[in-house]
Amino acid sequence: KNEVEQSPQNLTAQEGEFITINCSYSVGISALHWLQQHPGGGIVSLFMLSSGKKKHGRLIATINIQEKHSSLHITASHPRDSAVYICAADTSYGKLTFGQGTILTVHP
Amino acid sequence: ETGVTQSPTHLIKTRGQQVTLRCSSQSGHNTVSWYQQALGQGPQFIFQYYREEENGRGNFPPRFSGLQFPNYSSELNVNALELDDSALYLCASSLDRGNQPQHFGDGTRLSIL
């Protein structure tokens, strides 16, 4: 069993839908990162959180430390949100353990 | 503010050769982490450098080695290349170790023939 598990692995949505991607981890963490990766490889950091909730535009990230679970929500999804979304656990001084990623496709 | 840059963007090598990948960290960042991402997989942590010293290593053999320079740029060296080393190699810099957002480069795509 991987230390960081994401679900679903693939997600298809229609433009405007509310999207949720889940991340569960089995290790102790100091922070949880949500990242976005576009075709070609470039990775963009979306959120880093260690408690509660963070919001940036249409993106919201939450974390429940007791349950070792985090979610990434996208409101009013748009085709430009299509990408791979990856959660990563900071287990020790910035060493990240990654989930396998969720491939999101948003159709117009 | 210059972001993280990696070179080269693509590289083709043959088995047994050696390769050096380079990463320029974002201005002011003293920590660089290297990751290997095989096709269809999440990235795997190779090692991290903090102020020119190795600060942790993942499950990679010794033929994967690195350096960090006084300007905090970094190199990843891989000796005796194997077919399974074909992957996207990503570096990320951060302001300090731990609990910091990591800023990623676009990666180097390494193909081993």
C-alpha cells in the first residue's frame, strides 16, 4: 500500500461542475502539498497546508489531520483546469512523498 | 524574479553512459530537491541539498549523485545508465528546508536507448 493514495485516478467532468479529488496518507506529515501538472511535465504548486482550509480563486483545499485526509475542490470547473493533480506529503524537512496523481478532463 | 530552470530539456543516452542534469534554483532559495518521474507515475524523491550539503536521500542507488554549488544551483549525476532510468527528472527549490512551498522546474526528459 502506498503511503499517499489519491482517488479517483481519472475524473471526467462537464464544464461548470464541482470537482473533488481526495488524498489519504498513512505517514506523519508536517505539511500536505497540492500540485498541478500539465502535459509536458511542468509542475505548479497550488497549496501547501498543515491544518484547516485554504482558498485561491476557484480552488479550495482542506485537510483533516486526525483522519489523515485532504481534499482538493474545484468550483465551476473549466476546460483549462484539465491537468494532472497530485498530492504530496512533506514527511521530513521538505522531502515529498507523492500520490500517483488524478487525471482530470473537463469537457466544454 | 527568475524561476527554477533546468537544462537540458531533453536528452538521449545509451545504456552504460553517464549524464549530468542541471538546475538553477529560484533567487533566494537555499534548498533543492530532485525527483524522478517515470511515465504515468507520481514523482519519486531522489535527494535534497541544503546549503551545499546532502540533506536526505530516497531509495536510489549510489550511481545517482548530486552537488549543490555556493549559488545554490545544483547538478544531478547518473552513472552507468540503465533503461529504467528513462524518466522526467524534476528539480524543485524552496526558501528553506521543510514546510515551504516548492517551486518546480519544467524538468529534463531523459531517454535511454
